[in-house]
Amino acid sequence: MKNSTPKYFLFFGFAAVLVACSTKKDAFVNRKFHALNTKYNILYNGEVAMDQGVVDLRNQYKDNFWEVLPVERMQVTEEKALPGDTKNPNFDRAETKAIKAIQKHSMNIDGVERNPQMDEAHLMLGQARYYEQRFVPALEAFNYVLYKYPQSDKINLVKIWREKTNMRLENDELAVNNLRKLLKEIKFKDQVYADANATLAQAFINLKEIDSAIAKLRLATEFTKLDEEKSRYRFITAQLYEDRGQKDSAFIEYQRVIDMNRKAARQYVIQAHARQARQFNPKTGDTVAFLKKYKDLMEDRENRPFMDVLHHQMALYYEKVNRPKQAKLSYNASLKAKPQDQYLVASNYRNLAELHFNEAKYVVAGKYFDSTLTVLNPRTREFRLITKKRENLQDVIKFEGIAQRNDSILNLTGMSLADREAFFQKHIERLKKEEAALKLMAEKLAQEKAAAEANANQGKDALGADKLGGGKKNVITPVASSNEVSNFYFYNPNTVEIGKVEFGKKWGKRTYGENWRWSSTVSKGANPDKEDENANAEKEEEVKTVNPMHTTEFYLKQLPTNAKVLDSLAKERNFAYYQLGVIYKEKFKEYTRSASKFEQLLKNKPEERLVLPSLYNLYKVYQIIDPTKAAAIKSRILNEYPDTRYAQIVGGNTSAAAIATTPEATYDALYRAYDSGKYREVLPQTEQAIEQFTGEELVPKYELLKAQLLGKLKGLSEYKKALNYVALTYPNSEEGKKTELFIQKKIPYLESLSFNSEPVTSWNIVYPVAFPTTAATQKLVDKLKKFIQERTIETMTLSEDIYMLDKNFVVLHGIKNLDNAKGIAQVLKEFKDYKIAEPYAIISNENYKVVQVMKNFEDYVSGDWLNKPIVPVQRTLEIEKEIPKVVPKGKNSGTVTKEELFGEDPAAPAGDTPKGTQGSKPTPTGNPSNSVPATKSNAAEDAPMNALPPAPGFNPNKK
């Protein structure tokens, strides 16, 4: 019997388990079995995974202290996960466990859940989905608990999680209403009460109801039992006070975070110190106490992970007390700490750029701005502002470089010879000191390198491998240079010169070749018995060897002495000063710096064209920063230049005559003359206007108009040069940018044009004539008109086209084939009614366009292209059919119309006609009176001289 007892116990125990496994029986044993199995087996493992997932989530999350912190430390990303992908395997495991608990142990009998652990299983399911950022399924799980288990002891917690999910779905107002109801239902002010208030505070922050958010955060801080949450809630409260401008309240809240000391997370304590430092005013505060406090913070070992923040705040303090050198050192120290906060890195670079900009070190400032842009978020407004400032800085760098260089040269040339020599001697002494320091550093590095190699070899000999002390402890490593310049030997001319001298000391003069070390290579036929004599001679020669950079003659001979060169340098410097004054005034709003540039320019006694614009700009600047000086400048303009448009402007004259002299009105008049074909007359007027309106914003437009005129009168090569001038001189203006694109995209197409490269559509007879028009030219035109009127077989047109400044073409257009063209030319030459003796050329319409673009009529005639075969060329470069924008400016705002862009372009689509020619054939010349109207010919065929497309933005929008 004793041996059978265990068997019976096992049998009955197994039977009891089988009975309890059923989820369909509402018995005590079944309920307890499934509840215990759910809680201590499946849900326990799920909770372990969930807790680990939350820890991982918080460790990965990086708070952005530059903005108000969220109540919950969770980063929501916009990345859409593919089916089967999980962001954190722990949450996936927790979700799996929750689903398993529900599937295996749910006891839904007669619509009632008999397993008391199912509410927690659904809660875990919703939490896992929430952390996986699957908010809609999470909301479904929470709502199921609220619907199915209204009497659950977790009901309040589930409601909080539901509202957190609603907020993630941007249903903040719904969350506020539900949480307010929940707070009325909660009886005990415990952790759940604190969580509800914290969640409600986040909803108020989202809705910008700051007062309500602060009140709820205070309640959450009071009732939460977690010190980490207390420190976070207090920090957020301080941020909200700071955003509202309540600095005193913010300072107190930050101090409460600091007073928590080790109970608070260290990052909150350090950031609280930093926020207080931003509020510190060195003029009224105790600077000694402030510096001592930050010194203690930086010496505290616990703060080592936060040295980037501390150094940044010290740099801001040094900026406030006007100590830029120390500020730069602190910013660099912050960068060397390798901060993880990308905006802190960007702030360091940006502030360093500003410091160097204020010191007029524009090249360095530009580099720091470039570094700022590499780490700044491109979607922010600050990124766009810095990008614009960096673009504007390009002109500052250019003109400041010109001004400083030319000023230096002109100042030196203005010194006496003795003063120049003294100046260069000081430079030489400073250079020698730098070379001596470099030499000592090189020797030290060489010694340390030799010692390191010796230690390494010693370790190998002792152990047979390079493993002595881990290969590190006993090896003396070279000291790294702190210079920003590269340490590569040949990149530094000073070290190269030192090396040459040292080589001469050791080896003397050696000829290049094999075995150069042998003493016999010192000179040909050297006698070994005279080696000592050679060595002595080498030493004497060494004494005579002098670095040319150590002589004043080396520098004096580089100074220009030619009067024309000096005058050119002065003009270039003066123009640079003018441009800098305008840039600082218009683009940077640096009025004090702008005024100093204009004042310096006037002291330099510039050419007359810069004096009046400088005075006017100085007057506008002083109106802002010094009205007394503005009145003095105004009086000077009115007294010394009473008849100028600047005098009319400062004097308040708004008459029609005054308005007519503005750059806009002048430009409109010039463009109308250009549009009517008066190219020769408009070119000198445009050049005069450019001289007159120097410094005005409209000057790039004038330059583009000039480029177009040069293209019409001198050809593609001059056109390209003029466009390049605009692109390089005004690179940051809208015209400059558009012109650069125009050069890249459209000039290659024009340059690819060549003779006999396109199928012929019609033929022309061209008579070159001189300009101005003579009686002989008029007689020729009359004869050709008579011929056209008497010729009824085919329709032809006559035009007098501008070719160059001193030449025109009288052209007979619209001949269908080459044989007809040759016959007509013979008739005009030999028939008694015409007897035209002037030389002529027969040319296809396509080749005539090439002649007008390239201005190579002589090449066409001498190359006998009429009798050469036509070989069509397939061009991949085409003029894009785009309508470039024009920078809005007074009457000139708007866009270039399609008619203006393609009316003069042979590649224009059929049916597009120039402005003013709708419904009739456009006159193909610059002088309409010398043309016979056409009736059926193509407009582009009759306007080949206009083959150059307009440059972008050169014409106004005419109303």
C-alpha cells in the first residue's frame, strides 16, 4: 500500500489539472487556475519584457532642451513600419504574451469574463502597441477594457492611457474633457492621480493653454512618488514660466530642480544651471560668485558628460562681458567635448561665426557659417536665414579682401623708404621667431618619434612581439600640434626654408644624381685630399646663404611704383568701400559699420561718381543712428549738388521732373528705345546710365541690357563676356543667379551653331552696306523695292538689318530655292532697269542666322560655304522654352512674357510673335521705314539678326 500511494496522488492531481484547464466551466478551481497561470506565468514574462522595452526607449530618447520638454519621454517618428517590422523586440514580446494570455486563458462565459487577469492582459496589449506607435490598435485595446471591464481596479489607469493615445492622434480637446471627468472620479490622490494631472498638463501644452498646464504640473509634482518625474515636471514648469516671460518664477523653479541634487536626473540639474546662466546679467549680478559656481561645476567629476553645455554657457557669459577671445576658447572647448546635441553644435559654430564676423574676419566667419549649415535642420527658419547671410557674406569677403589688400599696399607706398624698411624689418623679426619656434617643435617631435621607435623595438626584443604593456604604456607618443594649419612639412614655406638651410649645413652643395652622399659629388674632379678644404668652403658658403624672406629687399621690390597701377588700386579700393557700405546697410542692417565704410571712402577722396551716392547713403544711415549728422549731410548735398536727383530726393521734391530722373524711369525709357530697334543709340546711353546710377539696385538690369546690345552689335563672343561680367560681379543678385543659369544652359546652344548644319527652308540675297546710310545705299534700296513690286511670281520681302556698329545688310528675303536666288541676283546685276553693281552674297536663311549670331560674314564668303554640301547636325543642346522671372522693382516688377522671350528667337514656336506685331508681319529691321511689309513669310525668317535670345531679367514688365 505504501508503494501505491504516490501513484494515486499523481493520478488525482493530474485529473484535477485536466478539470481546471477548461475555460468553459465557471468553477472556483478553473477561475483560480487560469488567473494564477495568467498572472505569474504569461503576464509576468510580458511585464519583464515591457519594463525592459521602456528602459530601452528612454535610454534612446534624447531630450531637446532648446524647446519645452514633453511630459512623456517618447520619440514619435513619422517612419511607417512594414508588416512584420518591430521597432523594439521587447514590446513585440510583451504584445505576444498579452495575446497569448487572452487566447489561452480568457473565460468569457455567458458574456461575462470570469478570469480577473484579462483586464491587465488587454492593458498590456494596448501599452505594447502604444510604445510601438500603433496608436489606433492601442486605442481599440483600451476601449475594450473600458467596455468589457468597467469594474476593473485598473480602470483609471486604462483611462489615462486612452487619453495619452488620443493626444498622439491629435485629439487634445477630447483628452482634456475625458481627463477632467476622470479627476473628479478619482478618490485617492496617489500615483494615478499624479499621472492623470501630468497627462492633462501635456494636453494643455498642446493647446497652448499655459496657465492650466502649469497648475496641473504643480499637482503632478506634488503627488508623484518618483523623483525623476518630479525633477522633469519642475523643469517643464520652469520652461513654461520662461516662455511667458516670468523670469523670476522660472528661476525659482530651476533652483528647485538644482536643490534636488542627486535625487534629480543629472541632465535636469545641469540644464537648470544653464537656464539660470542665460538669465544672469553681468552688469547687475555678482560675477565673482557666478564664475566660482561654474568653476565648481566644471571641476565636479559627475558633470563630465555635460562639459559641452557648461563650456557653451561660459562662452555666452564671456560674450556678455565683451571678452571675445575667452568666448571663442569656450565655444571650441564645447565642440571638443563632442556634444550629442546637434543644435548645440550648430549654436557653437554660429556664435563663432558671429564673433569672427564682428572682428572683420569674414573668410573664417564664412567657414563657420558653412559648418553651422551642415548640422542645422534644413527645414527650420534659422537655416534659411543663415543661408541668406552666408550668401551675402560672399560679397563681403570679396570686397573686404580687396579693401584690406589695396589699403595695405597704398599705405606702404605712401611711407618713406626708411619707414618701409622699419616696417618690413619688424615683420622679418617676427618671422624669424616663428621659424625658430617651428624648428624647436620639429626637433622635439623628431626626438619623441625616435624615442617611441626605440621603445617599440625594445618591446619587440624583450617579448618577441609588439605587446609590451598592451603596446601603449611604455611608448612615448608624439605631442599633437594644436595649430589648425596642416603639419605636413612641405605645406609650410618656413619649415621648407629651414630644411634647406639644415641640409646645407650637413651636406653642403650636392649635385643631383646617384650616390649623392659621397663627398666626390660635391664638385667635379674633387681631390680626396682636399675634403677638409671643401668642407670649410661649404661652411663659408653656408654663412653667405640667406633666406630671401629675411631681407627687406625681397618685400620692397614687390611694391608697385607705376602711377597708373597705384591709381587703379585706389579706384578698386574705393569701389570696394562703396560696395561694403551698401551691403552692410541693405543686407546686414549693420548701420554703424556701414557709416564707417562710407566715411572712410570719403576720406580717401574717391572719383566723383562715388562721392554723391556715398553722401546719400550716409545720409540715410545717419537718419537711423545719428539724426544730427544726417542733417549735416543733407545740408552738404543741397549746397554742393543742388541740381542732382539726390538733392531733389533729400529735399522732398517729388515733381514729375524729379521722378523722371530715377533709375526706374530711365531704365524704362532705355528699354522702350531698345525694343524699337535703336541699338546703336541705346548702347552709349546705357553705359552712361550705369556710370550715373552706380550703387543702385537696378544696375544689374542695366548691365544685362548692355549685354544684349553688345550681342546685337558685336556678336556672341562679346555677349558671353558681358553676361559673365554680370554673373561674376553680382553673383548674389537675382539677375546674377539667372544669368549664371542662362550661361550654362543656353550659351552652349548658340556656340554650337555652324554653317550648313541645318536643312534649308529659304534663301536670301545680302548686300553689305556702310552705316550711316548713304545716297548709294538709298539708291540700292529703291531698286530692290522696284524689283519686288514688279515680281509677281513669288512673294519676297526687303529689310535693312543691323549687322555691326558700322555696317548694315540690305537683304532680299523669301526666295524658295538656290537656282531662283542665283537667277534673281544675275537679273539685278545685269538687267538694264536695275544694274546693281554692289557686291552681294547668296545665303540660306539658316546660315544668315549664324552670321548674325557670330558676326562672321567674311568667313562665310571666303569659305565658299554656298558651294559646300549641307550636313545636318543633331544638337542635344536646346534653348529651354522657359520664362525667367524678373526681380520686382518699382515699375519693373513682373515676369518676362513669352513674346518678349521668344519674339526675337528663331527657335520660337510657330505663332509666337513679338510684342506689338499681333495680326501682322513684324518688321525685321531696326528701322521700320526701310522695310516692305511681308504677307506670307515666316516671322523668324525675316528677323534672323535677332537670333540672340534675351538674357534673363533684363527687360521690365511694361504696363
